[in-house]
Amino acid sequence: MVFKIVERRELNSIEFEIFVEAPRIAQKAQAGQFVILRIDHNGERIPLTVVDTEPDKGLVRLIFQVIGKSTAALAKLQTGDSLSDLVGPLGKATEIENYGTVLLVGGGVGIAALFPIIKALKAVGNKVITILGAKNKELLILADECRKYSDELYLMTDDGTLGQKGLVTDAMKFVFAKEKIDTAWAVGPSPMMKFSTLAAKKAGVPIYVSLNPIMVDGTGMCGGCRVTVDKKIKFACVDGPEFLGAGVDWDDFSNRMKQYRDEEQIADTIYKGGMPNGKA
């Protein structure tokens, strides 16, 4: 079975959006869940959060950032091309209920994973306050769509080209000072989720984070996605990907994310036509 790309969009210079025909996944996927795809039978398995679905059309919406060989190859696929494999939905869905007032914090491409949670929480009656952050205006994605499902929206950029200049944690402190938040979520780079957790902890607010370690099979068999939560080993693919941030061993998580950095850089260099030692 092949999975046809029926629409492809370039969101900016490094982030892309694809709509893929996958009727069974489109019928079942819930906020917070993900899929694992392969471009071809020799390809790396790439885990991506399901951004949205169109069950009536059998479509799954995915957004990714080019960070290495496999995502660079994925970005070259065009409308009409197909993926060899698409498995899902995987992971535990977000626990959606009416908490009251919720705070949703997204950074970089993590905004794509946050969006379905925003949408689902609003649908059950929560007051939704959203904070989105990125390096600059170009990289701050889905702002208009998040605004549609948010009662309040704060935009932060490192350089001040959109919204306020500063970090998402600056906006979090502002929100905590003026409003009682019942529950929060943060999705983005690991340093951003770590410091968002610290900000929420200081305010006495429980905050969930979505962890994206290296994954292979996505069913808990390989152990590649193991993370330490509350001093216990968990598998992000089956126990998560969402965990309470206060329990995450952030140093361990950060180190595991760097584990294959050298190999990833070598593969990317070769893919681009260079040599591992830097010689063309």
C-alpha cells in the first residue's frame, strides 16, 4: 500500500506541510498522537505528530522541519508522489476535558504538534490562552489557525519581527501574573519545554510536555525512545508522548537527543554530495 501526497506547501525556507491519503489513520487519530513514515523501503523512520485530519476525505495533515538527510529527502517530494509506509496513530492521545482555563505554549515546529491540542481543548469548552514563539516572523507558523481556537493569543519572536521580542517564558510569567491557569501544555525544543516547566512549576501550575526522542518501531519494542520520568524509565512511543514536565529528567533527555548527532551530520553531508571529512 502506498500513501499518496495530495497536497504540499512550503511554509517557509525549512518547514513544509503535506496532506497524505491515509483513510484509516484519518478516522482514528486524536490530538497528541503521531505517525511514523518512511519515504521508501530503505528510508529512516520519521515520527511526526498528526496536525489535523479530514476523515471525510481520508487525509492526514503533517508538518515537518528539515533538520537532516531524511527530512531533506521528504521535502523534495511533490504533490502526486507517495510514501512507502505510514503507520499510526501511535502514542497516547492528549487527555481532553474541560479543565477551565488552560495555557498552551508552542515553540518553533512544535507549534504544529500543539495545534490539535488547542483545537480539541477549545471544542470541549476550555478558556484557551495560547503563546507561540519562534526565532523570527518567518518561522512562526500557524498563528492564524491557533488564533481561531484561542481566547487570547500571544506571539513572541527572538528578534521582535512579529509580536513581542522575547521568549515564551516571558509571556508565561505575564499570563500567570494576571490569570489563574488550571493546566498547561508546552511543545517545542527541549530547552524551551524545560524552562516552560520551571516557569509553570514556580506558578504552581501542572504542565504537560510532548517528548520527541529517537524512535524506531513506535510500539515500545526497541526501547530507542526511552526517557526518564519520575525516576522511572518510560517509552515515549507508548507511555507518551505527553508527560508532566515536572517529572522529566531534562538533562538525561537532552543528552539522549544528542546521542547520534555525529552520525546524523555525516549522513547529511554525504546526502548533500560532500564527504564526511568536509572535502567536496
